[in-house]
Amino acid sequence: MRPEPITRIDAVPVSGANLRPVAERVAELNARYKHHAAADVMHHAMTDPQVGRLAMVSSFGAESVVLLHMAAVTNRHVPVLFIDTEMLFAETLAYQLELTERLRLTNVQVIKPDPAEVAAKDPFGLLHKGNPDACCDLRKTLPLQTALLGYDAWITGRKRYQGKTRAALDFFENEGDIRIKVNPLAHWTSEDLRDYMNENRLPRHPLVAKGYPSIGCAPCTTPVREGEDPRAGRWRNTQKEECGIHIVDGKIVRGSVAAG
């Protein structure tokens, strides 16, 4: 068994001093790894110097265990950023603790919204009812942007099958010329995920059995009926499709973003 590489975990501001522009690196990485399997993309993302300082962002949701397990096999010391919006299901919080222990992840960082900002903008916890975009921005997007300041790249669990806004997803994305997003599972189907979980005997999120194939905050997530899109239960009966962490300059990022 080869020794585990140890990922640098001390977050410092991204300087970009030794890295080429993001757009160039994304194009090169996609060309180099476009025919590789998900586990290979994960390994290379953690070891390729052109990716830079790397963290994983995980919701510890319905399918998160696949990517977390894949990361743990490669390097269980990788920083894992978990955004606790303080409106999550109790089952999600328990599942996060269970997976962290089971996979022996050593660097899970729980990120929460700024208490002063929450007190000022959502003192009664009802912002999601009148302005769900502002709620996501306050509780998820801004805390994540702050947490990512020390990294050149981050790993996501996004997949093409999750809806039309993700249909052209690449393994590597340019996030507004700021950093790289890595999507090792971009080409996986729900069947691939299920097979991986079964083969590795991984525990499922407890809400999956109750009809939640996609799990976000408790007030904005409902069960999904048979035949519906897996994300139909997210912000049901609204035009909202993304929480905001995958939006750059007001636009949902579906694939590689060209240099501006």
C-alpha cells in the first residue's frame, strides 16, 4: 500500500504567485484528465501542482458519502468544509458526525454564518420565506466564500444528471478567474452512486429512505414523488434552482467559464 500524501491544511490567502491564470489551467486539466475515472480525477486534483491548495466542500447530504469516501481513500487529511446554515435537518448534523468518524476524516471544518449578520438580517429565522436567495446568501454563500479564501481550488459533488443547469458540467471549472472547482463525479449517474455505496457498504443519509434524494435546509426541502426530478424538492414551487454557491456574477455556472 502506498503511503498517504498529506495535504497542506493551513489556509492562507491565495497569492497565485506560482500558478498560471485559472482559465489556462482549467483548459489544460480538462484536456489531460477528460478520459479518466472519478477516482483518478480525485487523486490528481489532490496531487497536481496546477490545481493548487485544495479543499473539499460537502453538504453531508444524500449522495455526499461517495465523494467523502473517495477522498478519504486518497487522503483523509484533506480539508473538508461543512456549511452549517443553522437551518439543517437534525439528521444531517448527526450524519456529518457519523461519517467523519467512520471515514476517519481528520480535518472537517464546520463553517457557520456570522452571528452578527444573522442577528441583523434574519433575527427571527424567517428570511427564507420572503427572500430565499438572501437567506442562502447570508447563511451559505458568504460563509463559504470566506472559508475558501485560503484555497486555489475546491472539490464539489455536482453531477450532470442533477438537472438542466448542470448538464454540461466538466471535471474542472473556472470559477470567475478566482479559483478552480473540481467535479470528480460529473459523469456519474444515480446508478453509479448507488453501486459505489453498496460495494463499499457506506451508510446512507437517514432522510433518503423517507423520500429525500436531495437534501438542503429543512424549511426549503420537501420529499420528492416518484418520477420527479431528484432536485424537485429543493425550493419547491419557486423559480430557485441553486443555493448560490455555484453562481458567478449572477449566473449559474454550468461548465467551464471563459476568461473575462
